[in-house]
Amino acid sequence: MPVITGVAPYSSAERAGITQSDIITEIEGINTKNLSASEIEILLNPVGKRDIELTLSNFKNPARQVILRKECKPANAISEEQLAAAFCMYSLETTSERRFVCPFKTTSVNDTVQFSSFKTFAFAPEDANNGDLERVINRAIQSELMEKGLEPNGADPDLRVETFYYFDRNPNYKGQNSVAIKTEKTFRYDFRRNAMVELPFLSPSASESEAAYLLQFGFRLIDCKIQPGRVIWECEANELLKEPFRLEDYARMHVPLMCFQFPYIRFKQNVPFTVIQRAYNYTGLNFNMDKLNEVAAVDANSPAAEAGIVAGDIIERIDEHKLSYSIDEFSAAYRQFITNTFSYRDPKTQYTDVNGFTRCMLWDAFQYPNIADAFQNENNLTAFSYLYAFTPYVNPTGNNSCTLTIVRKKERSEVIIRPTIRKEVTIELK
């Protein structure tokens, strides 16, 4: 059966209440158990039908119906979300796509398990010598299991949670590869900070003899209801470290990542995560990819719709920036802008993005005035920098609005739009 692995922010699926780990058991009354991926795709995209009824299940609800409304736009329309990704080097502080791999080994029982049969859980007795540590670990796990829909029940649980962990110096440490020390950094997403953070872990390609310290952490779920004693799900991490790292901090950061594959496993080892972070100005405009100064569509109830802009309007300017250029011209100017302003970036913030570009860097705060001047330079064709006008390096005034010069039926007018800032963080297994 199809399992929801992620829900896009601001999408119709999110508005319908669909969540990660929901199972689609029926589409328009048709059971999905034995359907192929192509058959499911056809059912989700019926011709001439906009509303689709889905039956979903999870730990909390064995069956619930939701109506999913398809969002239809012209094929040549490009949204502000897509433009924010296309022009992300304008503001890597707010918009980026990054990838990291965690050395998790995740296993589940081979036979088909009806996970929805399990409703409650409890933890194995604490180790008296490590009570404080285990309470931190258990709180992190409990939060994730409850988010999935399971409830704690110490008296008669359906599942028992057992944890295991280890941290110590590596007795076989022989020193690190000098090249790797200089070039390789490990970044992972920290839910507590809502940001990617650098950690003292070696890459999965490193050998154990290069690690000064070793860390193991994991937990398993034991069946107490159907076949008592069997392990139905387990995730274990084995890390190689350059320097010490507290097990408490490891658990707080990594339990949410480990639970991404509970209860259904996609990657058994070395789990790849993609983190998509975006914060951009949203007006509801959709531009014509073949003619960027033409409005292809306007989202209902958006700031642009409230300002009276309609499909077919021609946008001559956004603030002082002309839009009368092709995609190729904008793309060439964007690449040149990146090159010309490279000296304004902070090398201490360097990282590699999801496309393998190794020299991604944030703006140097001491260079903000020079950066703002570059954005105002008409030769740089930075019309779409309005997407980041709420940032001090794009717009030092702090006035987050944009003035559009509109032509409609040969009549010219100026329209002021006050965008909303859309913030999105999506973490996907891929």
C-alpha cells in the first residue's frame, strides 16, 4: 500500500490534513493493496475530476476519509516557490537544498505486520547507573512515537521500547587522513535549531581506524501483543567521531531522523536525507515561462489577487527592475551576478548543495551595503530579488513591499503589493 513519505508545505494535501506516514488504503473507494504504482498514479489523476476521496489510516486512526483537491495551473506557469529555488544564490540564508547521509541500520520483521494493531507503548526499566541519560533518550523517543499516533501505557503496552548505546575512545585509532580533515565536513539537520549544523563525525567512507571515538545508539520495538518477544522494528547508528559528543545530544538530534522510517522502511542502511529550506516573499503571482513579464495565473486569495492583478497582465517592472527579458537572459545575468559578487561571501560558511556545488557560502554581514548595491544595479537583471526583499542584504530599508508597473489593454498603472513571507522546511528520504 502507498505510504505518504512527505507533504509539501502550503499544498492542498497539507490543507486536507494528510500527514507523513499516512497509508492510502483506498482511492475513490478502490482498495490500493494490490495496485501497481502506475495504477495508483492514474487513480490520483482522474481526467475531468478535481476532487479525489482518499481513505487513510495510521496509528491514531484506523480509517478516515479526506477530500484532496487537485491544484491546476497552466503548463507554462512558474510559481514564486519555483523561482525562489531557481534564484536561491540570491539568499542562501533563507533558501537552500542540502543532502546528508546518516549511518543508520534499520530492520523490520520479514512478515507483513499490521502496525495499526499496535496502539500503546512503554519503555523497558531504566538502567539505575544511567538514569538521567535514559530519561533524555526516552523523552525524545516518546515524543516521536506520540507524534505518530501511539500512546504511552506503562501497565499493559502493545509495544516495549528498548534502547542501547555506547561511547568511548577507539582503541584502534591510528590517526585521520590529512586530506579528509581539510576537505570533509559533516552537516546534519537539527530540529531543535531548525538548521543544518556541523558535527564532529567522519564521513561514511572513512575507516574505523581514523576515528578517535566510537558512538553507538539505537532502539528497538518489542511486540507485547501479537507475538510477544519478537522485535518488529529496530534502528541502530554507529558513528565515527573526531572528538567527543554527548549521547544526550546525539539522541535529541537523531531520534527524529531515525523515526522517519518508522514503521515502514525504505532504506535499510546509510539513510539519505534531503533538506529543502525556503523563506521567500509570496504574492501569488505565476509567471509565463515563455514570456516572463506576462502573468500566467494568480493564486486565489493571494496578495496579488487582492491587489487586482489577473492572468494576462503584463508586468513592465517590479520596483525599478525591468522584466522584459527572456529566461536565457535572466539566467545568464544570474550566473554573472554570482561570479561578480563572490568576494562578498563568507568562506567560513562554505557547504555543498544538493546539486554538488561545493562553494555555496552565505553573505558576509560586513558586505551587506555592497551586496545591496549589486542587487540595485540594473545591469544585473535582478528583478526576482523581490522574493527576498525582507532581507537586509537585498533591501536595507526594511520596507517589504513591491511596486509593479502593470499594462492591461494598453493602459499602464502602478500596483503596490505587500507580500507574505512563506517559510518552508521539508525533509525527504531520497
